[in-house]
Amino acid sequence: MNFIKLFVVALLLTATTQIAFAQTSCCKDSDNKSQCTTTCSTDSIKTASVKVKGVTCSMDVKMISSNVEKLNGVSSCKSGKQGTTTTFDVKFNPALVTEKEIFAVIESTGSCENPKEKPYKVKQ
């Protein structure tokens, strides 16, 4: 039984070490900057609170969050309480994506009821 526990710990340690090296190796390689993820420790992460009007249901929130998180440089997009104005806290790397690009993605997201309709407006 102790052998199994030791084996599992060794396996987890090896996997964790490989992941850590993979994340930092692209950040140190200047030719690979475009392939770096926002999880690299050398990147500066900024958080923006984005107020959005036109959100009517929880599916709208999920669609907006999902589309924003697809942007290269965005690490997360979480919403607060839903109301007439819903606030999204977006964590992003300003070297890879701008706030204007985030706003544009939000405003170009289609409604869950009618995907061709673009009802969301960012309050600036």
C-alpha cells in the first residue's frame, strides 16, 4: 500500500514539474511570445470590470463569458449579479488584447433567443 502512495506522489510531482516547465519555457523564448499563454508568471495581468446592458438571462451571461474567454490574452471572464446592467470581471494580458477588443467581442455576441440580434452594449 505504501508503494502505491509513493508511486502516485512521484507521478504527480513529475506531471506538475513538466507543466511548470512548459508554461515558463515559451515566455523566456523571445521567438515564441505569440504562443505564450496568460498563465506565464512574467506576464502582467490586468482586471477590468466591464458593465454590460441588455443581458436578460443566464444563457446570455454564459455566451458573453465564453466568447470573451476565446480571445487570445484573456484568462477569465466572470459575471457578477445579473440585472439591468451586468458586470463582468475580465482578467487579461494588455500586451495581447486591448479593452476595446474585449468590448467589441461583447457587443458582437448574438442573443441566445436570436443569434443575429446584437443587444449587448458596453457602458463606458
